[in-house]
Amino acid sequence: MSRSSSPQLLYQGPITTSTQLRLSISQERSGPKVLHSVLPAKAPTPASPTAGFSSGKEMTLVGLTLLSPLHLGTSVFRPFAPEMEHVCGRPLGLRFDKKTGDLYIADAYFGLQVVGPNGGLATQLVAEVEGQPLRFTNDMDIDEHQDVIYFTDTSTSFHRRQFMSSILSGDKTGRLMKYDKSSKEVTILLRGLAFANGVALSTDHSFVLVAETTTCKILRLWLHGPNAGNSDIFAELPGFPDNVRRNSKGEFWVALHSKKGLLADWVVSNTWVGKSLLKLPLSFKQLHYLLVGGKPHATAIKLSEKGEILEVLEDSEGKSLRFISEVEEKNGKLWIGSVMMPFIGFYNR
């Protein structure tokens, strides 16, 4: 990425840093998909980053949150073990309630959860909708004024460990939903989404954004005003968007899992192609390669409140930083997480 300072390591480990990014968390750790670098006043350490790991944990520099009692076993601590995800949980979205200090968690297998400011075992809030269990809870944002949570369910047909099948099959069962903390009721706001992913509210809460990963778009649902209830395309992107995070200026950082490959549009536009590929004896890496554009590397895009592209950051060499899933801006730094790489990185602006 451009305009960065010389690299340093926050924690010594076997990771080799690129010339553009500072990295933390050693190679033995499970990779963080999401992080939250700003803790509210009631949380124990306001300056500490909090991250969700593939082993089903949330971790800060001073604390630990468990999503399932089965975490006490040893097997769940193996990094990158998709076959254990349904046992361990897979936290994909983290948000703090600034009024209470509670940490809300969107877990791919355990649904919407919450844990108190002091950590501990998470409490399940939403496990099913319309009588059916949530299969792929993904991300969320909190409206503290209305006491509601907006969250996504990526698919009603596929689990997180089957995410490649969801994309290649042309699955459009994703949903954007609203959870009312007072009534504990869930309302479905949008249906038929192609891999519903990251969620972010605007500064004035007049609209909420949701990333539609398969189509490489950011959608906008108007919550208030003359367009309330209507949705439109907020931005079209050159790659597959993951999480969306708003900064203090009301701008949005979008993390791209990767750019689109030469075959991506053809495969995604023709579902029979993707379904045919899934029937072939191809490995995950081979299928992934067909969708990824060029050499895997990090790309982050900053959008204005109107969906205009303000800035693009790329680590084109991709030596250490690839497949990023979230960019969180705080105090002149960009904290960066990845769904597939074992690190937390930060970039000095």
C-alpha cells in the first residue's frame, strides 16, 4: 500500500512483513476475519483492538470471549479447521454497543450473540428466523438510538464453510434483517441477495449499506426520509466486497476479498457454469483461482456518503497481505483483518 512508514512487528513471530504494512499476531494464531479497534468507555481497555478468530474466539489484548462451551476442548484451537466450525463457531461480525459496553457478535453458526463488557461466554439472541435456523450469519451494525441491530444472513442454503458453493451456484437467498433489542423481534428487510455480507449504517442512520459479494456491489436500503423502504445500488466495485466500516467522517471503507478474475463475470453471470464447475473434481484452491483476478493481494476502497470512490489502497505485491475482510479506521491508522490469513495488520496513513 502506498504512503506507509517503515514496517515493524507488534508481536515477534514467523510472519514476514511487506514494505507497506505492519502486522501482528503470529503464524500459529487463527486468522481474524473481523476486528473492532474502538472500545466504548465501559469496556476494559479503550485502546485495544478486538478480533474474531476462526477458532471461534474473540480476543483483545487483555481479554477473551468464548462463543461455545465446547471451546474448552483442544481440537477447536487448531487454526483453519472448517470441519470444526459448526462446533467452535465462526465470528464474522463484531460491534460494541457504546451505551452499555456489550459486544454483539454475528457468528456464522450460532447466529446473533452478545457478551458483557467483562467478556465470558456469549449469550445467544437469534438462532432462527421464520422457524428456520440461521445457516450463515455474517455481519451487523447497531443503531443505539433505536436499539436495533441490522444484520445479514448470507444464505439459507449454505453454511460458511461452503461459501464457494454459494457463489458459484448463483445462490440468491441472502437476507438483511433487523433485530429489535426491546421486543426481541426480527424483521426481514431485504431478500434475494447474492451473498449478503458486510453491513454499515450512515452517520445520520438514514440508510444502511449491505455488501452483495457475488455481484461485487454495495446496496443501500433507505430507512428514513422520502425513499424509506427503497433500495438501490450504492457502488459497483472491481472485486468481491467483504465487510464495510464507517469512519468518523461518515465515509465507508470497503475491504475487497480479491479483484475479479477474467472468468469471474462469466461464471457468476451464467449459473450453469458455476454449477458445472462444482461437479468437477476441483479443489477449493482451484475454484478460488478461477474467481480471483491476477496475483492475490490486498485492496481497500474508501467511499463517500454518496458512493463515490475517494481512495484506493493496494498492496499489489501481496507478499504478506491478501484476502482482506475488514478495514477499520481509528486515530490515523487502518486496522486490517483477513478471513484467510493469520494476522492483524495496520497501516499508518
